[in-house]
Amino acid sequence: MDVKTFGVVGAGQMGNGIAQVAAVSGLQVIMNDINDEFVQKGLKNITKLLTRSVDKGKMSEEDKIAILGRIQTSVDLKDMAKADFVVEAAIEREDLKFQIFRDLESICPPEVILATNTSSIPIGRIASQTKRPDKVIGMHFMNPVPVMKLVEIIRGLATSDETLTVTRDLAVKFGKTPAEASDYPGFISNRILLPMINEAIYCLYTGVGNCEDIDTVMKLGMNHPMGPLALADLIGLDTCLAVMETLYSGFNDSKYRPCPLLRKYVEAGWLGKKSGKGFYNYD
Ligand SMILES: NC(=O)c1ccc[n+]([C@@H]2O[C@H](COP(=O)([O-])OP(=O)(O)OC[C@H]3O[C@@H](n4cnc5c(N)ncnc54)[C@H](O)[C@@H]3O)[C@@H](O)[C@H]2O)c1
């Protein structure tokens, strides 16, 4: 299957990063969000990163203009009718993703692969919203997308070999290394990462250490490039909470119980870097 036009639903921190790597690889891109403010914010971020590459001499101004020229913005999901492959990167809420997949099912021709960048929701549950479960797959990029090398590919029970091959090939085309995981809550990446982050938040909650000391221990003691609390802020605390909820309900095991402090921060709108405040301040 020859993918020429790549659709991205959601232009937030992951969606605009995915749109960027797809456009850099030479594909035509349609980047969709619910309103123009959000798509323009996404486009602004892409422009900023490409300009930085030009300033550093890593990209020519002509290439930057050509890449931006390949990105069409959209506030109407029906525009996805023109895409050969769609990846959904809207917020981590099951009901919302279900609705998007039901809508995409009616908008996109039946041969089009519908991928999701979900951090934890089982692919089979999303696939069951469509009449093409063989063409539904997890394509899980890491944050920040233009920098991180991994794409975790999650195959649902019904995902076909062809869907897997096309998705792997696209990840490679984007300059990424694919790794395959089975369809269980959190897959590999967040099954391991999020319980660690949640435990770091429990350390803060129970007074074992302050933010700086918790992060310093993990950076200097465990050689992690970022501390878990700074990483949680980067991921987005709403996403972290959503993943922990999925692990908790998916495995029905109290060891995955989200820390009450994480829930409190999300309820207060302290979502991390994207809202300007989380465990650290970003003003
Ligand atoms: N943040 C991370 O580190 C990370 C890493 C891997 C995967 N993910 C996953 O990627 C997805 C997006 O996360 P994010 O960090 O980019 O969140 P974000 O909050 O930055 O962006 C989400 C975007 O989705 C848009 N949106 C909401 N409803 C929509 C709809 N019906 N149609 C189109 N767009 C809609 C929002 O307006 C927003 O712009 C989530 O499923 C998340 O779990 C996040």
C-alpha cells in the first residue's frame, strides 16, 4: 500500500510532532483539531522547530518552506477522506477516541489504516468501534516526537499482517525504530514507565523527598536523562493519570492505583509543562 497523504487527528504536543516527522519524510499531511486556535498552535510549534533547524544549519530555508507547504490544517474531520493512512493523537479519553474512530470509519475509504497514538487504551477496544478491526493498530510515538527514536507498534488481536507491515514501514520512513508490543494496558513502554512515575509521586506525597531530590536521585543515581517528576510534567499529568487509570482498571490490581496527589494536580488544572505548572513552574 502506497501512503502519500497522511492524516493526523489532534494537533497537540504529540499530533504536531507526528505531523512534522511525516511532512519531513516527504508525505502530504492533513493535521486536524477541533478548532483553528489549536491547529494554529500546532503549526506554530512545527514552524518554531524547523526554524531552529535552519538556524543551526541543519536544514535549508527552502526545505523548511517545502515541509510547511506539505501540511494542510483542518478543523473538519471529513477532510480525512483524502488521507491514505490516519493516526489519531487526541486526548487520552476512551469515549472521545471511540467517537473519533466511529467517525473515521464513516469518513475514510475502507482500505485506509486507522492508527492510534494512545498511551494505554487497548487497541482491540478501539478497533471494535469500526468495521475494519484488521486495519486498526497502535502507532505509539514518544515525546518529543521529532527527537525520540522509538515508535512502539501495538497489534490488536484482529490487526492484519499487512497493516503491521505498512505501519512499520512508515515508522522507518519517519527515521524511527519500531518495536512491537502485544495489546495489554500500557503496552511495554507505559506498563514500565508510568508505575515508576506514580511511585515517584507517592514519594513526594508521603514526604520521602522533595521534587528536586527525587529527580536528582533518579538522574544521578540511576543515570536517567530526566527525573520522573520532570518527565511527568513533560508527558502531561492528565495523560499520566489517564494511563494509571487504564492500568488500574485493566489489571484490577491495587499496585497500579494512581497517587491521590496526581489526581489533585489534574483536578487543579496543573497539567505540567503544557499548562505552565505541574511539579515545576514553567512561566
Ligand atoms: N504526552 C506524551 O508524552 C505522550 C506520549 C505518547 C502518546 N501520547 C498520547 O498521545 C495523545 C495526545 O497526547 P498529547 O500529549 O498530544 O495531548 P495534548 O493535550 O497536547 O493534545 C491533544 C489534542 O487533541 C485535541 N482534541 C481533543 N478532542 C479532539 C477531537 N475530537 N478531534 C481532534 N482533536 C481533538 C485537543 O484539542 C488537543 O489539541 C494521547 O492519547 C496521549 O496519551 C502522549
